[in-house]
Amino acid sequence: MTNIMDTDPNRVIIFDTTLRDGEQSPGCSMNLEEKLRVAKMLEAMGVDVIEAGFPIASPGDFEAVHEVAKVVKDAVVCGLARSGNMDVDAAGEALKPAERKRIHTFISTSPLHMSVKLQMEPEEVHQAVIDSVTRARGFCDDVEWSAEDGTRTEHDFLCQCIESAIKAGATTINIPDTVGYTVPEEYAELIRMVMNRVPNVDKARLSVHCHNDLGLAVANSLAAVGAGARQVECTINGIGERAGNASLEEIIMALRTRADVMPFSNQIVTTDITKASRLVSGVTGFNVQPNKAIVGANAFAHEAGIHQDGVLKDASTYEIMTPESVGLTANKLVLGKHSGRHAFNEKLSELGYDLGDNARQDAFRRFKDLADLKKDVFDEDIVALVDDEVMHISDRIQLASLEIKCGTVHQPPQAKLELRIDGETKACEATGDGPVDAAFNGIKSLFPHEARLQLYQVNAVTQGTDAQAEVTVRLDENGKTVNGTGADTDTMVASVKAYVHALNKLLVKREKTAPAALSA
Ligand code: KIV
Ligand code: ZN
């Protein structure tokens, strides 16, 4: 076998796990349609490997990997598997339609995980590494093996497992910092140790996968690349288990901005970063904190007078990268009241939507309604509108109508609500402590459920008092958490849509039962 690094020794493979590790974090779940949109976006922005899910985890995960495998052509599509035969076979099956596929199999190698979580002896774990990689190679040539909790693994054992995984056919070896425990210099040293001690290490690409428990995921990933790792696993907006994973946009922009000290290449289209970030926060309902690097609302805002003055004279005084380089442009007026169907369809394609005839017509009708209500219609409005209306067309519960009565007069706010549930229209009148409470009580009376409201959040899609409101609702039912979003120029309508969206997601989630101990 030739040295895999021979082609370009400084090329870093970008492995995105938004759809797997990102989606695993509570409340981040996406439905199939949403996953496909994210996958297409990742492919368009030049991600090398898309980890699309964990096929054994649930029928929904299996289907998602299978469907992503059908539509993605340029990127490698990857499915995760524990070391058991059933896991590997499920990944192999789910990936069947993929043009370029990878099975990613893993097992814990740290003393703590082996004894407490797996209750296996190191020899058994070592054998499982060989067996799982060998089985995965039966499905495809591209196999990644991960040493879960790698940063807390004894070095001798780690090297032994890596050597055996490569011998069994693994082409990528991932050393995750599963619990976000390591620090940059230590992680870099670990990578150097593996490169120096594992005799066949040149037959595989070394990969890193960092969690952000100490806020060091990006720094650790970059330190590891400096030491010789040539694949970075990351997620859009840094979503993921607990404090999240290393954020793709931060890694890419650090590599680009500081190429002078990190001369590594990748093929990410950085101008797609803002679009990808908005897509992921839209479909997950996980808003990005305003001061988040690269994609936070304030990342390129210069409030302080002294900064503004400097930036106006020469942007480079306080800007180390331009907003345009991450695709951040001023709100663009896209269409108005008089725009026709043709212009609207062009805009949909430009925004990356590929809708069927009916969905396109629905979206156009919604756009016309919106243009009547709102003077200026921006890209963000179109995105919110399409996401809100068209993407939920197959939802079991849908809002039919809403009337709200509230004000300063001393009588409880009232909601008159109609929902279509499985095609049947049901109506009710409800009261509550406030208009939102009244509307949500109405939903509960039409569709009784035990889910608890955990978050209710309102954002404006654009600026101005005629802006659409984008509402996020988080519901929890027996530990299953979902986020729903809804957008409308009427905040109350947006609120009900968000709640109904969350309920629909919960219904899908109820149908899926994940096997125990999927602690990847
Ligand atoms: O954090 C982790 O160890 C993982 C592995 C499955 C790679 O997600
Ligand atoms: Zn992880």
C-alpha cells in the first residue's frame, strides 16, 4: 500500500459530524428532510466526509444515512458503528447506495471505559477492534477506526490497537478527545507519540475529534494538525454532545487567516459558512450565541466608537478577516410585491432549494402574502418562509387558524384555535395567563400530551417592526427533547407554529427507540 499522505502532505480532510454527533445532542434532532438539506449544503461547501448518522441507533437514523447516501455524490458519506457485527452490518447496508462510502467503527480503549462501560478486558477490546475493522472492510475500502476516550487511554494499548486496526484494513485512525479533557500541547504530543511508535502508521491518515468541555476543542484540533493529524472532525456551529464539538467554521477560518503559521490546505468554500450556520440553527432551533466566533451576530459588529473609527479608515485595523469571506453580506432586498413567479423560482434555486411543483406553488403563494404585509422581502425572509411552510407539509398536526383576544381590560386572554390533526380539523377556545399561554393551552386541549415546555424564544428574522418573528419552542417528554421553530409576521401565529412543529418532531421521535448505551 502506498503512503496515503504522498499526494499532498499538507491537505487536511474536513470530516463533518453535524448530522451524527451534532444531532445526538439533546434537542438538536432533525427530521429526514432537514438532514438532507444539511447534507446537500455540506457537500456544496466542500466538506470531504459527511458523517450522516448512526444506522443501528434507530430506523430513522438508518433511513437518514441511506437517503443521504443516495443524494450526495462528491463527498464521502459515512455511517457510524460500534464494534458489534449488527452495528457494522447496519452501517454497510445503510451506505449501499453511496457513490463514495466509509464505515466508521469505534470502541472505548481507556481503562475507565473498558472496565465500567464495556466491562471487557483489554484483550477482548483489542480483538473487537480487529473483528469490527475486518467486517467493515467487507463492505467498503474506506474504513475509519476510533479509539473512544483516546486521550485517556494508556499509550501502549492505544498503539497496539491502532497498529492492529491498520493491519485489519483501517485507512483512517481517529483519536478522539471524547470527554473534552486534553489541552493543546498534550494532544499534539499524543499525536506525535502515535506517529513515532506505531510502525504502520504511514498506511493510514490520523484524525482528531475534539469535544469542547473546556472550550479547547478548536485549539486542540489545530494543535493536533500541527503535530501531523490530517483529518479534523467538526460540526457546523460547534453543536454536539454536552459543550459540543470543534466548530467547523472556527477551524476553517483559523486555518485560512493564519496560513502563515498553519500552512495546511482544505477545499471548504468559506463564503458558504454563514448560510450553513443559519441552516443548521434554523433546523435544530439552536441559536448561535451573539458573541460566537465567525458566525455570531456580533462577530463582525464594531460598536465601540474607537473601533468604528479605525474600521472606517482601514478595515484591517480591527478586522482580521472580512465578513464577505464567510458569506456575510448586508441584508439584500430580493423581491417585492410585484415580483413574478420566475424571479421567485430563481431566488429559490439561488438559496439552494430544490422544491417540487406543489411545494414551489405553496411557497410562492406564501411569498405573495408576505409581500403584501411586509415592505421589503429579504433572503432571510424567503428562507424562513420556505422552512416554515413548505418543509412541514407532511406534518401530522398543522395550524388551520388562530384568533387571539388580549389587552389591558381585566379578562383572561383568549385563544380561538383550529388545528388539522391527521387531516381532521378540530377547534377549541382556551384561556391562559397570557396570549401565548392561552394558545398553548388550546393546543394541549386539541392534542393532549405530557410534554413540558422548556424554552420559548422569539427572534426577529430581519430588522424593522414589520419583520417576521421566528419563534423557537423546546419540548421535553420523558427525556426526549425536541426544538420546533415557526416564522410569521404575527408573533402569536409564529408561536403556535413553533409549538406544533415541536409536537410533530416529538411524534416522529416517539416512533424511534434507540438501543441503550449509544454513548458515542
Ligand atoms: O466523541 C467520541 O469519542 C465520538 C466517537 C464515536 C468518535 O463521537
Ligand atoms: Zn464525539
